[in-house]
Amino acid sequence: MGAISIESISTLYVKYENDLREVRDAQRNFLQERGKSMKAQLDDLEAEITYLLLRELRPEVVVEIGTFYGWSTMWILSALRDNGTGHLHSFDIVDNVVRNVPEELSAQRWTFTKGNVREHLGRIPGKTDYLFIDADHGARFAHWYIDHVFPAVPAGTPTSVHDVFHGRRPKPLSEGSVIVKWLAEQGIEFFTPSAAKAPEVTAQLSVVKKDLGLDEPVRNSPDNPMIFFDLP
């Protein structure tokens, strides 16, 4: 995906403004209708950036490790639907997502595998075009996917990892601390909209959203701790 910047993301907000507005409204309405039966994980900026990158990159194969209740799954599938192409392969040890994702989004573009992804490594497509990780946030799991999942997908695959920067630094002995250290060792830069780590990104993108009339929250949670990068 190349280097991500405030400027490049701002451009995507403008480019996909109308489609993004419709998805935001749909997600907000869905969340309000489901109430406590839908536990949304992604915050607004990181969900929107995921959608915008998928629209721009137009991947044919997306892999999602960790679905929980399906909030991120719905954002990803919305992007594939709006692209008119692409298939999502999701993995989780629980299947709450199956009851939440609407048929309109899942039909013909989604494959869900229930179980520990460690036991289903062979089901991760070798031609993966985008990798999304939001599962076990322990250091051991991070070491596992660095050693096993990253080599199983093509070099240069755009990747995002959730729950890294809830503070200025990742929590000690966490997934975030492992992945950030690994990226530094590889000389790979990452982008984050985290309010704690990169408040200037949050502030500037908030201005862009306000100018476009996209500033009404979908959900009230402002952390945005996800990181985005390309695999070496």
C-alpha cells in the first residue's frame, strides 16, 4: 500500500465521501438496533481508514484473524461490496459473527472458519492481498503470527493490527510491544490514528471529517489504537 500519511488518508476521505457516508449510517443504525448484542471493537477512525484503504487497494483476498461480534467484519465486507470484487476469509474461536453479519454483506464474498487459527494455518490463502489482525493480544500470539502467518502471505501485503497504542507506548509483554519492536527491527514504518500515540493525526483527520460532514460519531470510543503497515 506504500507509505500512509495524513495527506493520503485525507484524500481518500474526499474520494470516497459519499460511499463512506452510507456505510457509516448503516453501521450506526445496525449498532443502535442490536444494542448490547453487538459489541463493536474498532473505533471510528480506524474502521473508516480500513474501509478507505480497502476501497483504494481493491484486494481480491482479505484475511481477518479475530472477528468477535463482527464489527470489523462488516466494515471489511462493506468495502468489498462497494468495490464489486473481493472475498474475505475470517477466523475466530467463537462464532458470534455468524449471527450478526447481514446476508446482504456476506453472500458470495465471505468464508468463516471457527477454531484456533493456529490449527488452520493452511486455510489462509497464499494470495492474500490484505491482512487484518484483531485477536489474542498477548505477546505469545504476536510471536506466533510473525513466525507463521507473515511468511505465509506475499511480501508487501498491507497489514493492520488492532489494540497496539492505547497509550504513548504499547503495554509491556503485550502483542503491541512485540509487533512494534519487530517493525523497528525490520525498518518498517507504521501509521496509526491513535489519540494517545499520534494526537496530531486524530486532530487533522477530525478537521477533514468535519469539513465533509462526517463528524457525527458512529460509536463513542475515541482511542483508535490500530497500526497499519506493509509486510517486508
